[in-house]
Amino acid sequence: MNKMAEPISPGQYMWLVAISVVAGGIYLWPQYLVTHMGSNGIYALFTTTAIAVGVTLLEVAIALNVGQPTFLASLRKILPVLGIGFVFPISVLVCLVTDAIILALYGHMMKSYFYPLTPILAVEVCIVGIAWWIAIRTLSAVARSVQFWFPIILLLLVIIMAFSSIHLRFLDALIPSPHFFIAPWLNSVASTWFLYANGSVVVTLTPHVEWKRPRDAYFTAAFAILGQGAVLLVFYVIGLATLGPNGVSHLYWPLVYIFSLVSVRTFFFKGIGAFVIMAWTSSIVLYLAVHMFCFAWSVTSDIRPPAAMLRWGVVAAAGGLLIGATLFVPSVVQAREVLFHWVTPATLLWTLLVVPVEWFLSTRYRRRNREEEM
């Protein structure tokens, strides 16, 4: 274990894994899925979540087998040349591109609904700046921030969904169609994987928990992914039952539209837009902070003596690349096209190719170490 990091609790680990997926792109859900599968979108959701659980369990196994403090350090042990020069750069690149597009789309959404006179770049800089401020801290400090804010975010979402439930009118739309087609299902699975892609954050976080039993790491990580899958399911139900398949498929931000319908006249405010902004902005800030922290830690953890300023600079560079990449996203239409049809399928293919190989090599590494000890 890296002595630079204090151990975190299994509960903190669960919150960190949970915020590293889904949270950044929840506002895009479930328009693309319903457009291509209608009421059968539930099958794609279950499939994607199952794949995410399987990938996460393999990443936990990699971390436990190798026992290194970061993802890059693990690659250095199991794949010395290709790991450092090929696997790690590509893994970082696909995560960076995905996060940049998600950030750009969030800025467009905020401008469309909440801040029409505010430049999108200003929104993005504020989000990345706060994420940088969190990511430059130690692992335990980042874990405490996520542990404090994420339950509050979930509580706000529960309140928002409770108010939104009065508009459920298309409950029949939740019944899957008897006609099931393979091509739309595979397309939907491949195009919504961005919700679960986190750049092997699990490999970095797993060794820094004092597990009583190795199986606890598997259960905790799987529970975090399944919990986020449950959040997606609830939003899917609310979106489809409120607007129906046609309404969801024709709106770029269906959830935002649904929440804009809610009016709470018994309080000192009329709508719940402030709560939506608070919940989603906090989510994407924490989501980016965890990703940037793990990236910076992988890059700087082996440098001795440890220099906090260097890690701050690496986090700042990652944030700068995120903001710079958003400048190449000219419109919502093109951003969604690139995310759904190019980046996300490529990310899923890369994950399904690389993670099993890493797991196999980590198993051999562990077996070889045991034989040498004997």
C-alpha cells in the first residue's frame, strides 16, 4: 500500500466507486435508449449494468492480485512495456474524451434551461475549477468529500423524484414490447456504456481499503455499481411513465423537462430548478474530481520525494485538457453524435478487450509470486 495515502473505509470506497460512474452523464438519460428501443430499453439497461458489474469485479481482482497502489503501478508489474506505453495512455485518452463531451453537453444543457446569458465556457471552468480543488487533496480527504455530498445528492434526487411522481401518466409504456430486435439492443448497449466508463478508477482505489476478507471488496464494488444501476432504472421509469416513448425520444433533455413541470406552491419557492442544479452540478464535480485525482495519483505516486505541487499541476493539466477539448465541441447535435456513435462504442470495445487480459496477467503474476515465496 502506498504510505502517502491513508486507508479509507469500505463505505467511503463504495461512495467513490459509485460517483465515478453514471453521475456525470445522468442528465442525458434515457433519451437515446428510448429512441432506439422504446419500452424495451429496460433490456439494454440490464445488459449494460451486468457488463459493468462484471468489468468492475475483474478490476477488483486485478487490484487484489497485484497489490499496487495505482492503476499505472499495476500495469507496470503485469505489462511493463505495453502497459506504460500503450494501455495506460489509451485508457486515459478515452476517459478524457468521454468526460470532455459529457462536460460540454452539461454546459449546453445549463445554458439552454438555466443560464441562457452565461457563456458555456464559464460554466465549464467553474465546474472543473471546483473539481480541481477537491482532486488536489489526499485520498482520505477526497473520500470524505464524496461521503458527505453524495448522500445529500441522492436525498435531493429522492425528493425531486417524489414531486415528479404526480405526473406519471403513461404507466403502460413501461411494459416491454413482445417484439425484440437484436440490432437496436446491441446498439443501445454499446452507445450507453459511457455511463459506466471510469478509466479503471476501481483498480486504483481497491488496494487502499483494509478489507477483512477479499470477498468484501467484490461485494462492495458490485453494490456500488448496482446502486447506480438502480438510479438509472428509477429515472428510466419516471421518464417513460411521464412523457411516454414519443416524448422521451424527441427531447434532448427529457429529465430536465420533467423536473421543470414540478411546481411546489406550498413552500417559499415555486419550482425545484435550484435543487436540480445543485444535485447535478455537485454530481458532475465529484465525478470529474475522482477521475482527475486517480489519474494524477497514477502519474505521480512513484515520484520521490512526493511533491504536492507536482500533483496539483498534473490535476490542473488534466482539467485544462478537459476544458480545451470542450472547445472542439461546436454543438449539441455533433457532441451527441460523437459520444453515442463513436467514443462510447470504442470505449466499450477497448474495455472488453483490455480488462480480461489485465485480469489474466494479474492472475499469473499472483501465482508466480506465490511460487517464488514457497
